Amino acid sequence: MAGHRIAHATLKGPSVVKEIVIATVLGLAAGSLWKMHHWNEQRKVRSFYDLLEKGEISLVAEE
């Protein structure tokens, strides 16, 4: 049995370049989602004020 060898995975330290690339990709993805959300909200507000300016909708304040 002394002649049999078992291949074990060798543990390496973290790859700095790989971590930087992964963090950059995740950051860009999250930033893109946030920017798309911001653009959608901005479009809703702009269309609301356009309709308000045209007189198609109006605001009534509660007393």
C-alpha cells in the first residue's frame, strides 16, 4: 500500500487579478442596474410633468 499515491488538490492563495476582475464585473453590473432604474424613474417624472404642463392631468390638494 505504500506505493499508492492519492492526488490531492493543492490549496493556493487568492488570485489578486482574478478578484479585481470579478469585483469590477460585479460593480459594473450593479451600477448598470442602478442607472437603468434611475433612468426609468426620471422618465416617469418627466412624463408626469409633461402631462401636467399640457393640462391633461391636474393636482387637487386635500384640505
